[in-house]
Amino acid sequence: MPTVLLEAMALKIPIVATRMHGVLDVVDDSCAILIQPDNPKALAEAINNCLSGYPEEYISNAYERVKVEFNWDVVSEKYVKLYMDLLHGKSF
């Protein structure tokens, strides 16, 4: 999991990221500017566009998401459930 994205979300920092596994588990188009991987021109354009104005709703959406979905209470509960399932032989 890209922890740096969670940190940016919690600190209300704009996010430009590539559409790839891990990243898409944390952010979507409602809270980050996402570009295709291996496209440096699109990355440069996205960064330049951020400098002239980043959508404020992305920042608030990202902050709310990290508070609700990735706080320690929620995450620790998911880990406990995973470990209990593993102990009881449940397959995934």
C-alpha cells in the first residue's frame, strides 16, 4: 500500500499518481489526479495543471476518505479479522 498517498491525504496535499495496483486501492478520480503509467508527458501536464489550480473537492474527498477508511481503528479491525480467518483456515 502506498503509504505516501495516505500521508498526503491526511495532510491535505494534492495528489497526482499513476493508475496502478496499490494506488487504486487508496485513491480514485474523486480524490486525486490519476494518469496512465509510462506516460511522462501526461505526468508533466498533470503536475503543471496542479500548479495552476488543484480541485479543492479532491482534497476534501481525500481527507474524508483517509479518515473513514484508513484510520487505525478500521485498519486494525481488518487485520484482526484477517488473522482470525487465517487461524480458522478460511481461504481467500
